[in-house]
Amino acid sequence: MALWLSPPLSAQEVEIRRWNHLPIDGNFVTANFGRTDGDIAVDPVLLLDDVSVEMDTWLLGYIRTFELFDRTARVEIRQPWQAGIWNGVVDGTPTKVSREGWSDTFARFAVNLVGAPPLAGKAYADYRAATHVETIVGAALGVRLPTGQYLEDKLINLGSNRFTFSPQVGVHQQYYNWSFEATGTAWIYTDNNSFFNGNQLEQDPYYTMDGSVEYKFRSGIWVSAGAGIGLGGQSTVNGVERDNRREDFGWTASAGFPVTRSLGFKAAYFETEHWAKVGIASQTVSVGLVGSW
């Protein structure tokens, strides 16, 4: 029962444009749909075999930019709704489990410490047009809130029933039409004291490093690719350590183009693999719209 059978919105993610320069006093809304198919490798003591998941995720996000101590800052909120089906063989018996509902809310605060001056309107447009080479250094703190659907008598849930804090540092390097980003993140978990019939779940921090490269055409169309690794996250149930330390790898390819001056379309493919004996190998295809004002 000590397996972390989480939905595919895991800590291992490869996200582009975390640190790019945005105009202050701006509002950005995203609406995404993603389809995930994955195979889950589990701890052999659980007597689970051939475990797979099919997950649909609808995601709404909002970003607000502002000036903070003469720096450009942003706050972000993301709320997913998910419908998933897990299939597997439990102690020799084929079993299917489905879940549908809200997953955990994610909030993030970020500030650019170097580069990306706080500008808006024409001043922002003029700066971006005149700046061909720029280095941006940023820091952020994300929080995954325990707002998702959670049933303490079930092993598989959409919510985590705990807080997850994710401090980040990152670098964004622009060189004419090319942009490069690198981000280091530590995912720090609070305890889940209502894990599967009243057990206590603890988990070590999970550390990730990811990077991406992007090319933007004059038309506004952009293409990107990225990859990341994650290590750690060993769990303990009722004081007993489980042999489920994570070693994960993920990569992504994405593209976007403007529909109007304030509306854009984007599409992405994301794939994960696990190098340890537990983890998930998944493929996700997503499409979405981004609006701004």
C-alpha cells in the first residue's frame, strides 16, 4: 500500500517560458486539454502487475504580472480537472478503477532578479525590439494545495491531501531569435496523515533539473524542445522506508502561433520514462489557447 500511484500531473515536468520577460500589469489566461497514456511500474510487494493509466486533463491557468521593488514579478494559479481510468492485475485478478473530479490547485510566485526590467505598453515594446541579447535570472516559490478530490480509504486519488512546496531558481538567455532556459527545483512534501485507511505517508524531497531551447520566427510562431531529470522522493509509511526512490526523465516538444494580437494557440507532446524500478512511462498530447490583455 506504500506505492505512490499518482495521476500524471507529477513533479517531473518540463515547462518552457518560466522566466521570459513579460510586460507588467498584464493578465494572461490559458485553457489547455491534455490526453495521457502511461504504464506504471510498481513495488513488487504490492502484488500489482500490468498497471496502466488513461487520463484526460482540462487545465485553466491565470498569470498576473506586476512591479515589485523595481523588478518584474508574476503570480500564477493553475487548476486542473481530471478524468482517469487505471487498469491492472491485483493479486492475479484484473481490476479497473476510475476517478473524476478536481485535482490539486497549484500557485506560483516568481520574480526576475537580473534583467527583464518592469515595463509596460510602448516602453516594453521598444525595449524588446531593441534588445537582442539578454540574460534573465529568476527565483520562484510554487505551492501545490490539497484541494483535489481525496478518499482516504482509496489508494488512487486525484488529490494528494498534503502541501507541496517547490522553490526554484532559473536562468533565461536570449540570443536574437533563440532563447535558452534552465531551472532547478526542489519539491518538498508535508506529511499525509490520512493515507489509505489512516496510515501516515512521508516523502523525501524530489529534485529536478530541466532546460529548454526555443526559436521564435518573425511571424510570431515559435517552436521549442526541452528535457529534464528528477531524483529522490523515497517514501515512508508508518515509519517504514519503502524501496521506491524515483529516477525519472522527461522530454517535450511544443509549438505555438498567434491567432490575434491577444490570442495564441499552442500544442505540445510530453513523454516520461523511469530509470528506477518504480515510476511511470507516459505520453501526453496537449492543445491550448493563451489570451492576454
